[in-house]
Amino acid sequence: MRTILLVLVLMWFFLFSCKKEPSLEIVDKSSFIDSIAMNRYYSSEIQFLSEDGLYKTWKLIRVTGGIMGGEHPLPFDYLVMKPHGIYGVILNDTLTEYGKIFVGEKGELGVFLSFHPDTVSPSFVYDFEKYASMISNDTLLLIAPCCDRFSFEFVAEK
């Protein structure tokens, strides 16, 4: 009987004393970014991102490309871009990745953007080097730079 009691007490102890991971659940889709220092990645504003109106919350509506082409399931719900090159990826109202937007040269398909997760951020999206092309004020395409990769289509959240 003592052995059973000891086992139950130890199980209870291990079950409730485990270290829990901090929650990344958010209420407002952009609130987590507001707490990041504006100069964390860049000391000044990124001209292309502000001039083209990319600093918004973007709802992912379509993923195309890959080896087989065609449409694919959506890997996340929202991409949030904030001033000074800060981004976040949201899935099911939970922040899954955040970090720095690197802006490269302009090419035929648009301006090259590369999304780099912060060193303390979980890494969620593995193929996040794209050309940004604004179709209209509320529609953004992130186009894959090469073969067998995925392109994303977004609409601005209102």
C-alpha cells in the first residue's frame, strides 16, 4: 500500500511540476509586434515597405506552386508587417513566428523580400524568400523566386 501511495504522489508531483512553455496566444493580430522595440532590426524606416503600403495585417487566401503546381492548404492565417521591418506569422490566433524583413533588389517580379525569424522566435515558415508584388491597395502577392517553391496571395485585413 505504501508503494502505491508513493507512486501516486510522485506521479502527481511530476505531472504538475513540469515547466510550461510561455503562451504565444494573442488577442489582437498585431499586438505582439507593438511590444518589440522599433529599432530592434533597423534604426530607420524601410522606404519600400512604407511607400508601397505593406505595413498591414495580411490574410493569406491562396498558396500555389510547389512540385505539383496548383493550390495547396494554407500553412498560416495572417502575415503582419509593421514599421521598421518587423513581421509576424499568425495561425489560429497564435503567434507562430516573428522577426526581421530583409529588403533586397527590385527584379521583374517585384522587390525581393526575405523574412528572418528572430533568434528567440519559433521558426514556422521554411520557405520565406519571395518577390513582393502589389496587385492593388488590398492585394499582395509574394511570388516564389524559382522552381518548385510556393507563392502566397494575401488580402489586406480591414
